[in-house]
Amino acid sequence: MPRPQFTDDEEYLIRLVLSPTANLQSNSYMWGYLLGGAALAGLATYTDSFALLLSAFAIVCGFRLYEERYQAKWAPLWRSIVSKYEAGIREIDVPQE
């Protein structure tokens, strides 16, 4: 199968997926806001503060919404990458006469 022609953004995403350090950075980002929100929620429970509890909830929800928007930005490029690979595979599956 000849290598599909990818745009610069698609090449960036492919390199990002193949990079072991990129995954670690994403996980540390996620753990940062989850643990921070959990610590704030624990403090809210300890101090019996409803405002702190709402703040913890807002932090976790806010960062999660940001992640969803970020992922939606790249979704069309992921579809394009997969489509190009599928087209290449279909060319291989077609019997040559």
C-alpha cells in the first residue's frame, strides 16, 4: 500500500499518537485537574462549605468541557486520516487482473 498523502495537521496528529511522551503529558494534565478538584472537594467537605464544593465541581466540569472542545477541533482531521488509510487498504484488497 502506498503511503497516503497527509496534510501538515494530519502528520502532526499521527506523530502525536505515536509519541509516548505526548500521552504522558495528556494524562498528567487530566490528573492535575482531577486531583485538584478532588482536593478542593475534600476541603469543602472538611470545612462544610457548599461554595467550595461548587467550585470543585465547576473546575472539573470546566476542564472537561475544554477537553471536549479541543477534541472536537481535531475530529475532522482524524476522520480524514482514517478515510485515507481505508482507501489505501481497499486498493490492496481489489484483485489485480
